[in-house]
Amino acid sequence: MARNLLILVGYGSSGQPGGDVLERFADAVSQRVQVPTCTAFLDASPSVGECIQQGVLDYQPDAVVVLPVFVGASMAKQQNVRMIVEAANERGFDAAIQYGNPLGAHAGVIAAYRDRVADALRHSTAAATLQETALLVVARGSHDPESNAAVYPVARLLYDKTACGAFEVAFCGTATPDIQTGIQRCIQAGARQVIVVPYVLYDTAVGQAVQAQTWQAQADYPDVTLIACSLLDVHNAMIDAVSERYQDALQTLAQQPAGTRSFGHSHAHGHNGGYNGITNITAHLQALLPPRYQSDTPVSAAPMSAADLIFDAQGQVAWDQIWGDFCDLALAGGPPHRGTLLEPVDPAQIQADPQGYETVWAELERGIRMITGLPVVSSESPGWIGVQCDDEAMALWLLRAIVIENVSVRREGCTLFFPVGPHFRLEQEIKNIITVIAKTHHYWQEHITSQ
């Protein structure tokens, strides 16, 4: 019988508000699907990559399904999860790792929120009828228009299921309309009662912010009843939705032709035929290493500690002297970017500090040229710095290798683009971007292309 592992990805952090709700939900899902179920987080530890590695080590599964249970995340974060799964499949794990489709406007999600609205109506003391009641569905809010647009079909479906008189959409932050404007629109539509629905799944911090803003707004509208729905918790309809997405992912995995999924690295550090072509695990691991390590010399699996910055006589960072051996850096690597995904910044930040932006951009350009020798180009959109690869194959490989380092990256043809912000610090964001480019570029240049 196959051994599987399910990883649910959400906001929050382990043991904290939001994270603890997701963990309770994961326990309930695990009982339903009868497989171990772990939680990973977009903005905290354990990250998706960490959870995959630890889960494979702890459970030794045949298949791993990584399933997002978040809404309102930017396209960069959503794509980052998918690419981490793709990168994990190329890192030699003895397990098939499959990305599960997000819940979206699944019927189970709508049913769970319909129950929250019904609870709010049952406890309401207002004399308003359903036709005099409006739904205000409030999402997190993002700089990404597609992420914001995803809330509208959910709001419409929920409106149809509740038979309320009207509905509106608002956002807790970043995007417009805000909650205050959403309430005003509901009142202008004739509502005497507004049910505010925090559409954030298990993002408790944002859900509580939505509730707080709703209660604060009540004083501005004494003649209208404002009710904030309770936050989503463990709900059978949500368990049904996740179970269905999990089974869909397993079915997708089973339908893939034999031999199309690679379990190993197809480059000079490993066997080109994938793990199934190597019967001895020791030989497989030896083949993954550079020639200098293919001996009895012990190699630590722990990441390298962060290297200190080294400055030249002019006081500039000597990026080409920080690491004693780029091969060691490529093998063990430094720690990935910590905390949240290093994403592109709001263009308004660049407009507010153009000089700071130019300073950061110039230092990134200098460091990238120094360690790779590759051309550095600007982007038509502010907030990005481009590295021109030799060809599309190189760009595709580096893209997958870099995304697991918690740094946002996008590709246009043979050029990879990395985020730039005026607030980027030399020893933090700037160093992290240059480090990940240094180790992945060396791995490609010295070991993969040598094949």
C-alpha cells in the first residue's frame, strides 16, 4: 500500500494564532484522508521547502501532495509554491511531489462561509429583512489584480446561496475599495444590516483586523447594524473540499506516464537517468556530489553559515572574495532569505525614494557582474533587475534552483529578473540575492554544463 503525505500551506506560523487553527484543521483532514498531514507557511517557518524535506525524512512517503489553503496571496507567492514543488522533484527525493490545485470557489468553501453567515443572522437582533441585508465579503488585499479579482466569484456564489438583498467586495489593506467604502456602498444599496464576511480562510490575523475595523465603523452608522462573521475554523465542508483536491492531485500523479517524472538531478552532479536507474542508494548519493567529494571525506548536510562581508580598499563589498570556494557554496549553500518571500516592492516606495532605489540597483548590478560576468539589464517595470543568461535552458534551470531560496524571480526569455527596493539592506536583501545567484550560477557553469 502506498505511503502518502499531505502538506497544507497557509498563512500564520506554527503555534501562533492562525497557525494553530490551520494545524487543528490539518489534524481533522488527516483523520479524513488517513494520511499524515503537515502544515507549512507562506511567511514563517516551516516553509514549504523545509516541510517537504522534513516530511520526506520523517515519513518516507511514496508521494507528497502540497495543497494551498490560502486566498489573497500575490501571484508571486502562489507561483513560488508551485515552483518549489517543481524544484523539489529535481532534488533527488525518493518520492513523487505533486502540487494540488488551490481551493478557489470550491462548493465546500462556499458552504462553510454560508454557515458563518447563517450563524450571524441567527444571532442578529436587527429588525432588517433578508432583502434589507447586504453581504460585504472582505479579502486580504494584494498589489496583484488577479489575486484581488479571485474574491468576486466567491462573493457572488455566497450571495446566491444566502438570498440577501445585495453584496459588495472590499479589502482589508493594500487594495481598494476598503472596508469603510464597502459599508457605504451596501448602505447606498438600501441595506439596514450588513454582514461582514472575512474571506481569509485560516489567516486569523487578517480576519481579526477585519472584525476590528467592522466594530469601529459601527459608531459611524448608528442606524445600520454591522455584524462581523466569526472566523473560519474546522468545518466539515472545508474538510470535504481539501479531501477532494487531495484525491484530484493523486489522480493527476497516477495519470502521468511512467518515466516522465524525474527523481534525480539530470546534470553532472548526478545520474542523468533519475533515481530509478540507480539501485544502490550510496552510489546515487555519491553521483550527486562534485568529483572532489566522491571519496570517503564526510560531507555535512547542514547549510553553510552566513559569510561575513569583506570590503576592498575603496570600502566597497568584495563580492568575489566573500566565499573561499564557490563549489562549496554551490554544494552546501548559505541560508535562504529569511522570513517572508523576498518580493517586488510597491512602485510607490520607489517613487518616494528614487535615490535609494538607484543605490541598491547599482550595488546589485556590481555584485552580480563581479560573481557571474553575465550582462545585467534593467526592466521596463521599476522594481526589478535583470540577469541575462546564455540561453533559455540556463534561464529555466536557474529559475527553478533560485525559487526554493525564498527569493522571488521571474523570467522573460533568457533573462531572469530579481526584485529591487530602496529599503534593501546590504547585509540582508542585497546579500541574499547575490548569494543565491552566486551559488546557482556556479552550479550551472562548473558542473551542469560540463556534462
